[in-house]
Amino acid sequence: MDLKTRIKSILKKQDSVASSTEEVINHDSFSGGPVVTKYKQVKPSNPHEEQEILDSIEKIYYNTEGIDTSHFELRKQPEVLDLGDIDLDRIRLRKQLQVVSKKVSDLVLQNHPAYAQELQRVMDLQKTLQYASVICANGRSQLSVARNTFTAASLNMLASYRKRQQLVSLLKSLRTIKTLQRTDVRLRELMEEEDYCGAIQLCLECQKAASTYRHFTCISELNSKLQDTLVMIEEQIDVALSKTCSNFDEAHYEKVQTAYRLLGKTQTAMDQLHMHFTSAIHNTAFQIVLGYVELCSGTGRENFHKRQYTDLCKNVTQESFTPCLIDLSKALWEVMKSYHKTMCWHEEHEEDSEETEDGKAQADFNKHYIKQKLEHGLSRIWQDVQSKVKMFVLGTDLSGFKLEEFIRVLDLVNRMIEIGEEFCRSKSEGLQDSLKQQSLNYFKNHHRYRMEELRMFLENEGWEMCPVKSSFSFVHLLEFRFMKSWMKSPNTSLNSSTADDLSEGGVLNSSKRRYFVEEAGKNPFDEKPDEDENEDFFSGSWDDEDNGDLSDSDSDVPDELKQDYIDELTGEGKSNRQIKRRISRGRNEKFIPIVTNTTLNVMRVIGKYMQMMTVLKPIAFDVILCMSQLFDYYFYTVYSFFGADAVLMHERSINNRLSMALQRIHSNLIAESHVPGAPPVDQTDNLEKMPQAYLSPIVDLHRKDQLYGLAERVVAVESLIFLAKQLDLLQPHLESMIPSNKKAFLQQFFSQTVNMAEEVRKPVYWSVSTQAVNYDLVQGQMSSVRWDIKDIMSQHNPYVDSMLRGFESVAQLLVEINRRVPIPRVVYQTLWEHCVRLANRTFVEGYSNAKKCSNEGRALMQLDYQQFLMKLDTIIDLKPIPEKDFVESYIKAYYLPENQLDSWLQDHKEYSNKQFLALINSVDHINKKSRQRLVNLVEDMDRNRR
């Protein structure tokens, strides 16, 4: 309900109902008299009561913003008004007004003395001003008298002085005009001295003076001449500015910038500077390529000056391509370095520009304009440089280049890309993409050639050991010089000596080079490959290398080459001490890496491949794929040459992981050869594959006196393992070169192929072990032995001596072979383990051929085997004896009761079905029914095994 409606409701109630409080209201209080006196008779006198009334006043009454308090009080009234409540509110407000009025009156009375004092001061000031007015009037009257007395004389004096001053000014003007006439000569002198600032200041001062004296007739012609001179100065400054684009000189550039600042053309100077940089890039590239084209053409008849840059690039020959690219890169580097120094100069002199510019706002605007212009110019300058290099590289067919030369070209371009990335944070996608495809095509053709070369090496390899120093590793090859810094990093697993060997060569840095900071004083394209550096890892002979480092210690010589033994049949003593001393003077596996010429060639090719990965990372993964093919082919060929026949002899000589790796390599890399009578082979599948290599005829693997080519087998297998270990050292570097999503392939390659290199030892040396001892002869001798004897024998059977003579013969041949090739201890252990396993299996097979056997016969078997073990310990140093339990358990099973024999058959599945049946048939302490049950058990086991 609005205010008007409320008032109407009050009026209606007053008309209808007589208010009992009207008599109480004093109407005289509204007569307009002073409020304080009107309510004086009812104001409270108690201070506490007054304070409570003051506190009860609502905050809105203290507001100074002109609030309508009447409207406020009316709005507080309820929808249905009550006259009694309204009267109470009126009484409350009156009391509050009385208290407030009393407070105001008290404050007025308190401040009355101060008011009286201030009024007195005002009266005093009025008197002082009246006295000053009288003094001023007297002064004015006296000045009027003086003016009338001295005016005439003063005017005459001033007229004479004025005439004198005019004559002095005329003389000064005449001298200035004379100086202006001589200014032209001085300006030429300043320009020759490259004092551009002095010339501009002098010219501007002359122009200002000429403008001052333009009312003279002789000055008009001089003013026009000065304007032409100023234009000539600007042209010479522009020429001086263009010189900074190729060879930045801080003092020279500061003169030029100061000159432009005096002219007020700072922004124009920056525009001109970028135009000069663009021209410098074009002219420099054109002149360098033109020089090489004219030099290579030789005729001089054809005019190449009118050719386009792209056409000139197509006329560069392959012989002059790399030198031209180097000179082009050097020149473009100088331009970019000058631009970088220009930016640095402006960053250092920002404060100076603010002090010399007219006006703070204009100075800030010029500074912002220069900074923005220089920052935008970075990408523009780099795009011009990149386009020149890209057109030059794509203008020549690189397919005919040698790999070293091609890597050199990629290294130069990659260095330019790194410079561009530091220059303006550009990835140079256009240049990288064009090089990537061209490099990939080149590399695939080159890799095919390298694979053919590897096959040729393998087919002509005599598997002779290449004499190298004991510290030899991949870092000694020139192809790995570029990894010097990486090899010295703490994350590298190589020892300190290897890092020291690498310190003499190499150009790669593991961290990014800062060309504009660390190498600002030199041209990064002045670096030349160490063509004259020689490799020094070959030794004259492995017998006499590093005489000072070798000793007569025989701690690493196998024990079977040290001991004396007596031939059981002849009784002749045979000493190996003399041969042992020879071996101790030689090098064993701890000191001598076993490598071949083919191994070195593969390592060199891997080094070149890694160089290509370094200079062109976009194809790094494709290079690693090809690198893995090199190792796969070498791996597969060594196995096919020396270990494939072992699988035909015995399937258990190769484990499942090695078998899967060989199958994978065969299906992915080895081309299927046509077999007569078989369906024709799809040649499209063989395009990316390599024909299988064949062993050279000069390698004889069938001579018994050479242990069936053991020396060649050792060299082949150990060189493969050496190559695998070198790749292990390179794995961290290879992982750093490829994207994260491609690292799974690399890890799979190392786990499934590289780490399987040592597993090749087993099938290769198994092939030697199966032929080194005539196990069939021993088994034939065992078949003639009677095992159903009744007496316990104290003498072993002759077949034991026959087996031991075979082992002694192998030991003697190992000594002879060790003279040619240092046989590592692991080879001895592997070879003897194979021989002992074959001997144990021969014994078990011979024992299983016994149709009848007694307890005394079993005792004789134990005697024979113990005699073999005892004598074997004097021939070889092998602990523990492999598969010793295989023989002893088979002999002791004869004594087992029926219930234990049943479980023994089920627990020992390493024996053949024939050996089980022979054992069951020879046991005489079980009945026929039990024997048949055991036979049925063995047949069931055999069926389950199949």
C-alpha cells in the first residue's frame, strides 16, 4: 500500500473515531517556535536517560545524503494503521529531538570563546589592510613625478642603443652567411671520414641558419644546395648500412644508427636494413654458385649471369657440390650472424634510444617498432636462407655420391638446420622433408649394396683372426669419431680408457651447440673432417703385443693345458708345460678381442649408418631397421655355416628362443632359392631379401686333426659375440636417436637377436664335440662286455680307456689350435661340457644295450664310470661334471625295489623308451607280471611324450 493510501486511512479513522489522546497533544508545539524552548518542560534531565535516547536513534538520521526522514517514518507504519501506535512513535521522536537539540545547544555554548577570538583577529586584519592601501597610494604619486621628470633623456639613449644592436646583428648575419658558403667543403670531409653524425648535425644546423636568413637573396640558392647534400648523406648512410649485413661492426653500426636517429628516420632505417639483408642473402648465394658454375664449365662461352638461381644450382657438378655447399653455408652464416649481432646491439642500446629520441611516447613507439620488426625479420631471414640451401641441394642428383660424401652433405645441411632452430626456433620442415625422402631413397639403394658386400665378405671369409689391440672397441674406428662427446658422458657404460681413446677425434656434441653464443667468433662450417687421422688398433701379433703388459702368469690358462698326465696304455709321460708357457705369453679372452675382417667391415658400416642417423634424425628408425638386417644376416650366416649341421645331429643342441630368432630372420631376410621339382618361388617376395651365403671352399670343416674347423668356428662365433657386445654398448645412443613409440622394436631386436648371439656357441661347438671323440667305437666296445658276471671285478673295462684317449686327443689338439687362435675359457667349458654330455649319454646307451645284467655287472658299471670320472679330472678342468647324475641314477636304478622303480620311471623322463625297457628287462628281482606292468607304464609315458 503506498503512502497516499495510508494517509487516507488515517484521516478516515480520525473522522469516525474520536482520539482520546488529542486532549493530551499540545497543539502549541506546532506553532513554529524554537524546538528547544517548546519541549523544554518535558526534556529528560537524567544523563543516562539522554544517552539511551541518543542510542535509540536509528542510523538513517545520521546519513548526510539527504534522506527523507518523514517518508522513512511513514513507510515503517503497518498496512493497518493504529492511532495509538502512531502517537507513541510521535512521543518517541519528540524525545529524541529534544535530546539532540540540547546536545547541539551545549556544543554551541562550548565553542563560543573560540568564535569570539577568531572574530577579533578578523577585525585586526581589516585595520592592517587599510594601512597598506594608504602606503600604495603614496608610492604611486611619487612614481608619477619621476616619470614626468626623466622620460625625454631616456628615450634618446635607448634609440642610440637600438641602432648599435641592429648593426651588431647585421655583422653577425654576414659572418654566418660567409660560414654557410664554406660548409660544402667541410661536409665532404666529414663524409669521407665516415663521421655521419657530424655531417648531419652540420647540415641541419646550416639548414636552420639558412631558414633564419632566408630573407637574404643569396641564401635561397644555398638552402636548395643543402637539401641536396642532405639527400646525398642519406644515400651514403644507406650504403654504409648495407655493409653491416655481411660483416657486422658494432662501432660502424652505432654511427649509422645515430645518424638515422638525428635524421628522425629510425623506422625507415629498420625497413631499409631488412631489405639489405634480403638482398645480401640473394646476391651472396647467387655469386657463390655462379663462381663454381663458371669454374666447372671451363668454356667461358655461355653467359650464366642472366640465369636464375635455380638453373645455376642444376649446373653444379658432383665434384664441386660439397665445396660449393660449404662456401654457401659459410656466407649465409655470416649474414645470419650479422643479423643476430644487430638484434643484440638493439637490446643493449634500448635505454640510449629513449634518451636521444624526442619525447617519451615517440621513443617508446620507436623501440617497440624496432623490436617487433627485428623479431618478425628472424623468420623472414631464415626462410630466405633455407630456400637458397634447399634449392641448391635439390638441384643436384645425390644418388651417385659415396656414403662418406653424402653424410658430409647431410652433416652440413643438418648443421644449417640447427643454426636455423637456434636463430628463430624454426624446425625447417620444408628442408627436412625434402632431404628425408631423398636420403631415404639413397640409403635404401646404398643399404642393398652394403648387404651384397656383406654377403661377398662372408662367402670369401677365411675366418682368420684379425690381430687387434687388447683395448680395441668400436670407438677406435674412424667411423665412430662423431660420438666422442657422447662416449664421455657419465651415462655411458664404457670405461675411461675407451673415452680417452675417443678424445682425439670427433665432432658431435651430446648437447645442442649454441652457435651464436659459444661459436660467435668462428664459422661453424670451417670444421673439416679428420681425413688425415689414422686408425691405430691393429697389433703386429697377438703373441707379442704390449710386451710390458704381459706376464708369465697362467691363471687364465685352462687347467687341462697345464697338467702332466700318463698315457694309460703306453705309460709315456706327456707334459704340457712348454706349451702352457707359450699360451701364457699369448693373449686369452680377457685381453684379445676375436674379430675378423668381416666383423670390422660390419662395424664400419654401422658407424656410417649411425652418422647418417645423427645428421638426419627423421630417417633414424629406417636406418636402425637396416642396421638390424646387417647383424641378422651376419648372425644367420655364422649359424648356417657352423651350427646348422648340429641340429641335424641332435635337435636339443639349440634352444627354442634361438630357433625362433633364426626362423624369424629366415622368413624376413633370406630369399627362398628355387628347388628343382618344387613350385616356382614368387620373386616379388625376394626383392627385399638376400640370397643365403655359402661357406668359402678354403674353410675345411672335416679335418679331424683340426678338430673339424674349431679354429674357424671359434673365430666366427666369438667375432659374432664381440659384435653383439659392441651393439649393446651402442644401445643407449640408438635409443636416444629414435622416437619413443619406436623404441619397442629396438628393445625387441636386442632381446630376441643381439642377446641370443652367445647361444650360437652351443650348436656350433656341439657339432665339434659329436665328431671329436669316436663315441660309436666306444659304444661298440661296450656291446662286447658281459654284464652278467658273478664275481666283483677290480679292473675297469677297456672302453673307458678308449673314451679317455679320445678326450686326451681332443685336449692335445686344443693345445695346437690355441697356438693359432686364443681359445676363450668359455669355449673350453662349452666344448668339454658337450663332450662329457655325449660321453655320459654313450655310457647310458651302452648300458641299456646289455641284455642281461647281474648285481656284480652293475657294480662293474659303477667302477667303470668312477674310473672315467677320476681320469677325466686329470685331463680337463670342469666342475661340476654335467649330467653326472644321468649315468649314476641309471646304474643305481637297477637296485631299486618294485614300488620305488615305478615312481623312478615317472620322475626321470630324460631317458629314452629303449633305455627304460632295457632297465626293466635287466632287473631280476621282480616277477613277470610286475615287469609287464612296468613295460605298459613306459609305453604309456612314451605315447604321452609324443
